[in-house]
Amino acid sequence: MTFDQLGLSEALLRAVREKGYTEPSPIQVQAIPAVLSGRDVMAAAQTGTGKTAGFTLPILQRLQESGPQHPHRIRALIITPTRELAAQVAESVDTYGAHLPFKSAVVFGGVKINPQIARLRKGVDILVATPGRLLDLHQQGELNFDALEILVLDEADRMLDMGFIHDIRRILKLLPAQRQNLLFSATFADEIRGLTRSILHDPLEVEVSPPNATADRVEQWVYPVDKKRKPALLRELIVDNDWQQVLVFSRTKHGANRLAQQLEKSGINAAAIHGNKSQGARTRALAGFKNGQIRVLVATDIAARGLDIAQLPQVVNFDLPNVPEDYVHRIGRTGRAGASGRAYSLVSADEIKQLNDIERVVQRHLTREYISGFEPEHELPQSAPLRKPGQNSHRHGAHKTQAGQQTARGRGSEGHKPARRRRRSRAGSAARQA
Ligand code: AMP
């Protein structure tokens, strides 16, 4: 399949060529014709699948086709949950629209509103926005959606997680009823289904990367360790394996700050990225991480969503997320585009519930490896049987199987430096598989 075959205009094909893409990604193959058809679309796709081009390219084409009857009035509105994602989507709009006459703008909170107002007053065809700032600007009388043709809700699941549902409903009331709606979400859990029912009309459904596909292409390990020893273990792993660029996930903002400081103190360049950081600090941290000045980026789940960092060889879960789907997002940051990635989770005994939830979502028991010198005093309990996601009742009489394969993986075979310390590998537990 080529981009030409998807029916895109020459201006868009040229932009895609200039960007260096040779063929559309699976989500693009499905989403581009669906959006071009003019129907509402609900797409299950995560960051890293090429979803942004999957909606941006056909939107640009539709605006081109419907003509300039409302030049520089807002004709497409793309709402994203985070500032970073908004900035990245806006960049994509500019890139793919380079040979088209449309003007775009991005608005989000945490920065001064006046420059955004000045930008809007010059006229905008495509607006990318986070919900709060969008409503502020509307309240100040700076936005008019009379000419709106297309609405995109990007990472809708995350918007619900972040409590934006009321803002979204308020925004919907400001828009003309006659419009095309596109909703992108990593998962289609029940809450999202509820939202889609109330927003989308007879949508085409597009799905390419179920969680297991991500889980399949990422090698995953669990390192059982006591909570208080996690920073030391992380440091050891970074130094031992000579990791030069590692994304570390932290469940809390406070934990992210503390860990970044601890790493800095021990001589490893690190920065934290989370919602309480100023936009400037986040941008600097990301730039430093990309150019190699910062070796470890410690991020919360929300801050990490949508970060456009290509092909990380490994990610580390300093702690496990409360929402198991976040684990899938986290490990999806590694091993993109066919390359196999590695995800390491430092897991303490009190996180067994999160581990069980994750293992149920990825439908496998993760291999446990014990690092010599870091064996926990508080043993990580056995994993629970693998019930199907959403299945609550326990079935009796199931046969026994091993939880986590027994491995003694040599680091050398995976591109690591041989470990300085001897690692002990053992199956975490025997568990019944329901
Ligand atoms: P996204 O899932 O939209 O965040 O995109 C993930 C990354 O894939 C971005 O860096 C894009 O520039 C890149 N990308 C998008 N489409 C393609 C394509 N067809 N071929 C190669 N890379 C792509």
C-alpha cells in the first residue's frame, strides 16, 4: 500500500514524501479512507502508531476539497488532553499542510493567553487546543465555531482519566450540530463507549493495535525489590548496562521529582517531567533528553503520553501504574516500528495487585528476575491466575502452569553489557491459569 493509493492530493503526498515516509502505517491505511469518506470515525490507536497523520492528512484533504468558503475561520478543531500532545499535533498540522494555504494555531494553558489571542485574531482554519484554555478563550469571546466542519478528540480515554468530561461536554455545546466527528482513543473501555455513543453518529470503527500487539513486541521483566531499595537498583541497572537514554515512569509527580534528584546526586543526569512543571521546564527537559544531555527522563504517565520520542531501546517502570492500560502505554514507548524493545519493572511486595491487573491485561505472567544484592526482604507474592480482562469469577479446576518463564537471560545477547553482578532468575510463582 502506498500513500497515493489512499487518494490523497498531490500537496499532501509531497509533504509526506518530504517527511520521508515511504508507506502508510496500518492505522493510516484504515483511518485515512474512513475520514475521507466524511463519516464519523472512532479509532483505537496509541501514540507511536502514526495516528496523528492518520487524522491530520485526511482532514487537510477534506478542508481542501470543501473549498475556501470560510477562509481563516475555524473549520477543524482538534482537542488533546495535554499541552505536549497539543504542541506535537500542531507541528504535524504544519508539516503535512506545508503546501496548503491553511493557517493553524495551538492553544493550551500554562502559558500567557494574550499571544494566543493575537494569533487567533489573525484568522485560523485549524485549531489545536487543550480543553481548559479553549473554554477560557471562548469565555473571553475570542472563538467562533460557526464555520466548524470537523471535530477531533485525540486520546479521548486520557481526557476522561484526567477529568475533562465536563469541559468536553461544554465544548460540544458550542459547536454546530452538523459536523464530522473523529474520536481517537488507546482503548475502548466502557466509559469511552458511553462518550462515543453521545458524540458519534453511526461511526466507522478502526482498530489496529490491541494491547497484546504492543506486549508481544516488547520483552518485559519484573525485578522484585524492596521499595526503599528501588533508587539504588535503578542506578545499578543504568550503570551496569550503560543505558544512555532511559525513560523512567513514576506514578506520582512527587516521586518523579525525588527520583530525578536522587539520580542527579549520584552523578547521573536526570530530569523530571510532569504536570506541575512549567511549559518551559518540560520543553527543556524533553530537548535535553533528545539531544543526550539528559540521560534519564523521569515522567508521570500523563506527562509521558504523546511525547514524541522515537525508538527508545528501553523503559523502566520505577513503580507500577494503578491503571493497567497505562502499563501498555508505558511499554509502548519502546520497540516502535518493528524494533523489539525492553521494559523493566521494579516491583515491591505492596504492588502485587497492580502486577496482577497488568498481567491480566497483557494476558501473560511477566518473567521475574532477581538481581543479586537486591533480593527483597518482603517477598513479592505469587501472581494470580490469568483471567481474561473483565472476567471476575474464579473458575475452579483449572490446570497448573508456570508463572513467568524460567530464564537466565545473558545480557550480552540482548545488547547489554554483561552484568557486573550475578543475576538470579527464577519463576515468580506457580499459578493456575483460568
Ligand atoms: P504518532 O503515533 O502520530 O505520535 O506518530 C508516531 C511517529 O511516527 C511520529 O514520529 C511520526 O512522525 C511517525 N510516522 C507517522 N506516520 C509514519 C509513516 N507512515 N512512516 C514512518 N513514520 C511515520
